[in-house]
Amino acid sequence: MGIDGRVYLDHPIGGYFHLGANLDEALVVLVRGIKTEEVDFSHLEEDGLPPFEESSDAPADEREPFEGVPPEFLPATSGALTIATYVFTHTSLKGDGEPNLHPVLREFFDALPVRLRTTYIGRCAEAALVSDALWHMQEDWGDEPMDAEWACESFRVNTTAVTVTRIREWGDPTHGTFQPPCRSCAAMLEYFQIEVVPT
């Protein structure tokens, strides 16, 4: 807000937008997306700035969604799980802290023997997908803790299947190829009787 009581917004190339005479008027402008003043771009040519260059010759709608994204920010995999008429989609999980897995799935992973545990257990796309499906089932089950056997039977009778593909840097030929489950997820999928479908 300026010293005159009016509301201004910094413009990314310098200067300000005048949004309104007060906060209420400025809020209306922001919500409606109304540009109250024209911005003069003529000085950009005088500064001799280089012209904008496309990062690819391909049309924007044909470019890969992860083009130009540093690999450390990319999830490793992306998957889909079908159960009855529902389709769940999810990527593998990154970041600090523990993933918010459904208690039935968390208990299963906690009970796995060491030989079947991975250092990233619970962070694969398969785990995220199954957890999402279990949370969805929880709505029908109610507030009580879900019975694991009931969950397994629900997956079985609804002919559940999952497929997971790799996410890699732009230009990597393995991007989009099938990713088999890790040993922890393989045990999980067998327990819940979920079929793995290679792409």
C-alpha cells in the first residue's frame, strides 16, 4: 500500500500496477483478474534485450511435461491403479518426513521381514496408490479401524490392477518405460492380490 492509501502491486519488469483506491477495491481487481492500467513495454527494445527463445521446436502442447526440470526434483515413477470403476493415479513420494499411509498398509510394511524391506519403503508409487485406495475404502468402512482381511477381499473381488512407469530427464530413452515393483511393493501387491500389468 502506498503512502497515499492506494494499493499497488510490483510488476516483474519494474514499476507498479495500481490495483485500487483501497484494499477492498484491490481485492476485487485481483479476484476478477482485471488489469486497471496498461503497461508500456516499448523501453524493452531500447535496452537491447535478447528476443525470447523457445526451449524446443515442438509446439507447447507436444513437449514433455518434465522438460527442463532438474532430475533431483523429479519423482522416480508414476503409476495408475484400477479398482472396480475407479482409477487412482500417483507418483512416487519425495521429501522429508513419513508418508501418510493408510494404517492397514503401514502395519503391513512394519511387519515385513528385513529381507523384504527397502530403504525407501512406503514411498513407491505402488504404495501411494494402494494407500489412496484404502483411504477411499475407509469412507465405506466408517470411523472404526479397517480390517485387513476385508481390505484384501475388496481388492480381490474388484479385479484390481496396477502399472507403474519410470519418470526420467528430458531425452532419456527409459522415460515412460515399465518399472517393476521393488521387493517391498511386490510383497504388498501379492498380499492384497493386486495384479501387476506391464506397460
